[in-house]
Amino acid sequence: MAVSAVIRRVSSALAIFMLVAGLAWFGASNWSHMASASKMSPSVLRAVQQRSHGTSSQLSTTVPHGTLRVWVYLRHGSRLSCYRGGAQRLSVSAFSAAIRALTPRGLARRREEAHARGDYERLLALSAREREQLALGFGHELECAHNDVAASSHDTNNRNSGAKTPHDLAHIPSQSLCAYELRHGLIATWDDVPLCDAHVNAVLDALELPHSSVRARSKWLHAVSVDVPSTHIALLHNVAALPHVQMVDIVRRVGHTGKIDDTPQRIAQSSSLSYGSSFSQLSQIRVTEAHSAGFNGTGATLMVIDTGFNTAHPGIRPSDIHIEKEWDFLRNDSNTANEGGDYGSQHYHGTAVLSLAGGYENGVCIGAAFGATFLLAKTEDVGSESQVEEDYFVSAVEWGDANGADVISSSLGYIDWYTQADLNGNIAPVTIAANTAVEKGIVFAQAAGNSGPNGPSLIAPADAKRALVVGAVTSSGGIASFSSRGPTADGRTKPDVCARGYLNYIASANGGYTTGSGTSYATPLVAGAAAIMKGRNRTLTGAQISDALRLTASRASSPDNTYGYGIIDIMQAMEDASSVPPAGDPNVGLSNAAFSVQASSLSTVVLCAAIAVLFSRSRFAGA
């Protein structure tokens, strides 16, 4: 071979080697940046790019000093590394952590739901010896929290005692019961397992923020929300580059769906059944008949998520109704009434909603489920243009589940950041939270929104799968013009049902009573009806209650996207509920969508192409 040919071949190979090395260097320095960009939503990416180029962010936020409030979604598989579990079944440590996060009432409610589905039949068939062996199979590593059976069963004489471990399970040793629940995937799933502290701290380290900077943690979304100062926004690239991070997105804003007529007035009182002017809004859905039959929500736990509550108002004072727990997610304390710094109107909306769900001022105003136990969550900051951040809403729903809520009443929602095409039941974080609550056995009553008469005009989370979405009708039963219409983006009929939502008689936070209109005020009536059904028969699952209310409503034979299945009829629903089988929805898949684009496949293509060029060039040089 001539020397010149050898030189040409070596030179060619060296040139191709340098090309490949250059590509590798370019990839090492740029692919991570490109991959991290692919894990940021367009809004976050725009803010990061603007900050990186020294321009101010045009992203509208309600947080101070240009701070960007973001969700950081963690990969679901990352929990496996913390709790050493399998892809499907929980590990012992994960299960123990999940049930420790539930209160005794919350754990008992989960067990009631599973018991109603027949999930404990195999356990009840075991002998005492077999149950003991079942527990021993997991050793001492399995922790069964709270002494839960005793804690949730001691108050059987309390009319508001709510969920209790089913009687035939109360005699099974706690460790055996938990071992069975772990083995068969009952009570807890991966979305009940707390987030991995190491992964959360890594996010904050990447942002160069203290570990106390987390605003909210969501087990169900597998995400944390963080306020990122303007000087740290560019560091979101570092967060997105972390291997356990799935997606970075903005935290959106939520508003309530009711309007109060705050003109002081006194409405003519009726002495009928001591309901005063609240009689007609309850009699339309036959709740007054349920009360006459002795059913008023006693034994059920109803959670209300709203703006705050003036619990000094007659009818919703702790001496009038049973308020078990309150939590203010804005200030992280147990006072849901107005506090220093709150706008004067902060508790208007929530006070009105609570009076409809369960107020009790005899002879003046009575709510639907005045005998229920109440959980109150304050999540909306009306000082921010009547809007609140969705991370508080999600946290409140998880708090309600942990504390044993049978029914959740939500008159909050939003659409500002989404189009109707996004409302497919799987995108908005609040929708995912509502989906998960339903999957856990909770009846989730959600206002449809006030953007009618055109459709589709829903708000999130009114697109949630199997949530009981409520439209508003007038006293004569006609649809209120403002009531939002369906369908959802994936074609499901919404709303589900209707109740009175026009000129309802409601408590005024300033004292006395007034009127208000909106799907906000129809929703607590339906939630109260669901609580009455649960209190009457705790063996009913949440799905059975929701389906019974749908299938016995006034238009059940021809549902549409204006009325849904129609105006509810609680008496007929209670009669028919026992014949409604437990329902499931195969479409209630709650895993977050994978938004990230993997750069590794593209890198492989480039490398293979380079090798092919090298091979081809070498052959050409030697020809």
C-alpha cells in the first residue's frame, strides 16, 4: 500500500474521530440542558428564558416580587428507591408510612369502603392460627398505626362518631389485619405513600433554597409546590435536570363559583317545619322528607372547602353543629374564621355554603345535613382578586381524606389557565385530586361553574371522572341561565345532577341571612344529601351513593349537558341505593402524564450515524 494511501486513511479516520469527539462534547454540554428544557411547561420555560436573558417575566402571578410559584412533579418510580417496593405491591415500609399518615377516622373510613366491596371475605374465613401466621410472615417490620381499631370504635354512642372499623373486623388483631391489607393491596396504594424527603431536598438544593421553602406536598400528585424568587428562576434548569423530576409547571389560580347578594334584607319567614325560608330549596330535592323520616347526616363526615367560615354565626356555631376539625391552609393554623390581614369579605362565601350544607337555626334556616360531622378547610384568598392557588386545594382534599371525610363539597374551580379542550379528566392538578378522592371512596360534589348558557363551559375540577358535578336550577326547576354546560373534552356528560342554585336562602357572614345565586349554592345541597345517605347506611360505597343520586334524578332517562341526570330526589335515591352495585371507572387512571422527552434516543441516533459515516469514509479512502 502506498504511503500516500495510508496517510489519507489515517487522516480520514482522525477527522471522523474528531467529528465524533466534537459531537460527544457538544452533547455532554447541551443535551442535559435540552432535556431539562423538555421537562418544563411552556410557561415555566418562558419565564426561565426571560430571566436568563435579563428580561422581566411576563407571566402573570399573584405572588410578590416577581416570585414564580411552581409545581415540581417527581417521577412515580422514584418512590421505589425510598421504600424498596415493587412496581405494583407496596413494600412493608411504604405501607406503614401510608397508614401512619391517616387519622383513625380516615383509616376506618377506608376499611369501611373496602368492607363494602367484599374485600375482607378471605380474611374472615381464616382461622385465628392462620391470621397469626399471616402477621408473623411480615415480622416486626410492619407498623400498624394508631391502635386504630380501638381508637375508631370507642365512641359508638356519639351521634356524630362517623366512620368506625366494621364490627366483624374489630376482633381481628391489628397486626394481622394490616398484614392482610398489605398482602392484598387494600387501604393504601403508592399514591398514599409520603414523598421521599431526599428527593424533595434535592429539588430545594438545586434551587439554592432552604429546606423549609416547600409550600405544599401532594402525595396524590407526587409533587411539591415551591415559591421561586426571581433571582433563582434560572436555576429551574437544574431542577428539571434531576433524574427523579418528571415535570415543572406553574401553580394555577382558583376562584369560587357563587355570587352573594349582600344587600341587607329580611325574607318573610315561614313556620312550616321550622325551616323558615330555607324550606323550598330543601323540599325541591325532598330533603325535608328525609329529615321527617329521621335522617339528617348523623354518622357521616362532610368536608367543606371554601374561603373561610364565620363560625360565630347562629346556625353554624360549634354549639349548633358538630365541627370536628378546621384548617386554614393560607396561614397553616386551625382557625378558619377571619384573621388579621384577611379582607373583610374573606369568609362570606364559605359561611353561606356551610349554612346550606348543614346549618341549624331552628325556625330560621336549616341546612341539608345538619346532623353530620364537619371538616372545614379554608383555601381561598379573596384578597387576590377572589382567587387562590391550586396547591392549597389539593392539600385540603388530601387532608379531608386523611381525616375520614365521606363527602367533600367544593364550590371552587378555575378555567383561566386552561381551555375547554384541556378538561378531559386527566390534566388539571385539582381534577387529579378529585379523581383520587373518588377512587378512595369519597363522594366528591363539585360545582359545575357559572359560565352558561353556552357550552361547553365547565371549570376544573368539574371534568373529574365520576365526581358528582352539580348544576343550578331555579325554584321552579328550570335551569339557571348561568349554570355551566358540558360536555367534557373527552365527551362525558356534565353536569351530573342539579339542585336549587338561584336566590338561595343563605347565612350572611355579617349577621342575619340574605340570598345568593350560583352553582356554589347548589353544590352543598347535593353534598348534604349524599351525607344523609351515608349516615343512614354506612355500608354504601361512595360510588353507590353517587350513582343512586344520578339514576333517580328527574331526567335520568334522558341525561344531557344542561341538566345532567336532573334534579336529585334523595328519598328515591335512598330507596334504590341498596340495589345499585359498587361502581368503578376503568378510566380513572391517576398517573401523571409523562411530559418529558428523553434525549438519550436522539443521542444514540447521532452516534450511530457518525459510526456509519466513519465506516463509509474508511472504505472510500481505501478504495
